Amino acid sequence: GAGVSQSPRYKVAKRGQDVALRCDPISGHVSLFWYQQALGQGPEFLTYFQNEAQLDKSGLPSDRFFAERPEGSVSTLKIQRTQQEDSAVYLCASSSGLYNEQFFGPGTRLTVL
Amino acid sequence: EDKVVQSPLSLVVHEGDTVTLNCSYEVTNFRSLLWYKQEKKAPTFLFMLTSSGIEKKSGRLSSILDKKELSSILNITATQTGDSAIYLCAGRGDDKIIFGKGTRLHILP
């Protein structure tokens, strides 16, 4: 497809497990963003990549959160030792440039029991 | 601290009514103001506003930015039940985008 895809769409993890969330951006989009959206809230910025470079990770809530985009295309958001407060929808968005329109993927709904 | 505040948080109107959603922002090195519509999925883009006073229009939706007041409004005229959604406003700075909590709009038939 031509849009942003994310997998898995749903993930249930036991507290303490590690999870990995994948984002496939639109082909050719250099900018990739990760957001966390808790129930009833707007998306909160987590981190941003320009190609393979992670230019801003100020939104990552703790050092348990780690994101990478090694080849400047697919990105993975990893959460180690998940906790209940990590339960949220994780949205990925890509754009052709930092100040251009962002296209969102469908999100991954993470539930930590 | 950068922030985006939307009001009202929720709104219920009857089909055919006109609604105005508000957004105020404080964003370091402000670049643009974005509006999104979110239903039971990821947000879909509505408008990007960079210049003050220039209205952007798409069908029954329109939006305008006031850089002096650090605010924006989103208008929806002749509302339809399909307009029921959460409307998100976001301010974009140099290196990040900050979302408001959204306005939950419900249109009664």
C-alpha cells in the first residue's frame, strides 16, 4: 500500500515483558515520528528521525523506551520491561520533510497487564 | 513550557448547526498550526496554517490562524453526523509537534 503501516495492530504484554513495534513509512519520506496516545488524550510526541538520524528523543518517557531507524526507512520502537502505564496507542507518522504534512499509520494498541 | 490548549473539550450539537472549535498555542519557534480529525483510527490531516489571517477552506470546514493572539479556530458549517469525531490541533515548532487534548464533537441527528 501507499500509506504508513504499523505492526502489530494490537499487542498484549505482561508487565515486565519487552515489546517491539514496527513502522513502515511512506516510501521516500525522510522524516519519521513516533507518538504515544493515551486513552482520551491527544498524541504526545516521543521521537523524530530524519533519515537514519534520531534528531530528537526528548519525548521518550524513560530509558526503557528506545527507537531506531538503521537504514532510514523502517523504524522500530522498543519498550523494555513494560509497565501498565505504557498502555496506549503508539502512532507512527512520516512526512517528506520536518515541516510538511504528516501521514499517520493506523497505530499499535499496546495493553500491558 | 510549550503547550496547546483546545476548547471546548466536548461539544454536542444538532445536525445542521455550525460549530467553532478553538485552539491556543505556545510553541517555541512556531512554524505552523495543524488540524486533524480523529475517528476510531489514526488522525487524518485537515489543514496546515502558517500565515496569519488567511482562511483555508475545504468544503464545509474552514480554519484561520491568528499569530498575534496565538490562536486558531476551526469552523464546521451545516454539520452532519459524519462530522462526529475528535478534532485535534497541533502546534509545530522547529523540532517537534505538540498536540492539544482535542475537542470531542458529537452531532445529533
